[in-house]
Amino acid sequence: MADHVEGFAGPLTVEQFKGGQSNPTYKLVAPDARYVLRRKPPGELVKGAHAVDREARVQMALGAHGFPVAKVRGLCTDDSVIGTWFYVMDMVEGRIFWDATFPGVSVEERPAYFDAMNATLAQLHSFDPDTIGLGDYGKPGNYFTRQIGRWSKQYLADELAGRNADMDALVEWLPENVPDGEESSVVHGDYRCDNMIFHPTEPRVLAVLDWELSTLGHPLADFVNHTMMYRMEPDIVAGLKGADLSALNIPSEQEYVAAYCCRTGRDAISGYEQIMAFCLFRFAAIFHGIKG
């Protein structure tokens, strides 16, 4: 650490964060600073999975252009150091909301937190990948076509998890109803309130976390994957289904979509429900694999 992290001085204590991170994550505490270490899990890994080098790369590129991420201090690709590749970043102090109704936030302030989430995602999608050094961060071609093929293949191959009639129907329907996929930006892939750190007292995003699913893709796929929160039960992910949005002073799905469109220069999102069907299929396919 002292050789590669500017200003570091020991001694150092290490504590693993609780939770189901696919890339094990640790808090590193030094006398004058706190850091976070993320590493690949030990053992034989699926090719392309647990790419901590990609996580480090995208955060370094975005951070250099003013996007709120933790500052990456270093990447190590030498397995002999701790057994797997890892990277170290600053620990960002703030609040993580595991509940999309933002409990503990006043009714008057709650719209500002949703506006901050909306604005931060619009900012991410505004970057030109080539300009920020991420032009080769994903594959070319229609993002929806690639993703439908990938997750359909994984779903159909996982015999252990079984089959579902609705999923089978979507495997047939989605390829015939592919949204236009020519637009491309950096996409987070799992953007939701519990994957970001808010300022300790203000409605401001200090850092977006968990870049494992990030790539180059269609910004509307990323945005609609985020607005799935309006369709999801709170006991599955940080969902808003069943919540009294008016009483909570939370913008409606339509208002939230309109705010993103205004920020990104769109009149509306053509094929919104088609994109939502794709996002729900992708989400179900991921969890189908976990079940298997």
C-alpha cells in the first residue's frame, strides 16, 4: 500500500463488508484515511466475470471527467499479492438508502433525492465514450439484440433452475420486438438507490457504486432498468410497487421519465414498454441463474 497509494501510512486494519457482493469487498482503516478494496473471489471463475480491472478502469475514466465515483488509488493484477486481482479506492462517507421510499428523509426533501438520482444517470449517459477513453469498453452492434441473445441462452441452458412459461414466451417475443439499439453510451447496468452514496445531509450523490455490469450500451436500457423500481416489490429489490407515491411526495413514474427526457433532450421514450419488458426479462434471467 505504501508503495502504490499516495499518502498511505500504516498500521492497517481490514474488515469485510457484509452482504452478497460477487466481488468480495473490504474496508481498510489506516490512522489517517479509510479505503475500500474489491477483489476477485478465489477459485475457478467464469471467463469475463468478476472483472475488477474493468470496474477500476471505468471509475477512473469517469472520475477524471467529474462524475461522482470513489477515487481509485490503484489496481493490482499480480495474483501473488493476495491471491487474486484487486483494486483500492477511497472510502466515501455518506448515506446509502436500501429502501427506495427514502425513509428518514423529510417529505419536503424527498423529491430532491429522486431528482439527484435522475440527474446523475443523465450525466453518465451524456459522456461520449471515445472522448473519455472508453470507446472500446463494450462490443459494437445493437445492444438489445446482444443482451437478449445472451440472457436467453443463459436461461435456456440452466436446466437446474427449471423453466417458466412467461420467460419462454419472452424468449420468443423479444427478438421480434427489438427496440432501436443504435444509440450508445456508458451504462451502469444496475443503477438504483442502494448502489450510490448520498451526502450525509444533502440530496446529492457523492459516489455511484458497483460497476460490475457496466459496459457500452443503450442509455435507455440503463434508464428503464432504473425505473423498474416503480414496478418492483420492495422485498425483491429497492422497489416502489404498492407505495403511496403521493403521500410520500415521490414523483410518479411518468414524471420521473419526463425529467430524464428533459435532461437528455428527448420528447419522449419511444417503445418504453418494450424496453421495460426487456429489462424485466434480463432481471429475471439473472435471478433464474442464481436460483439454479
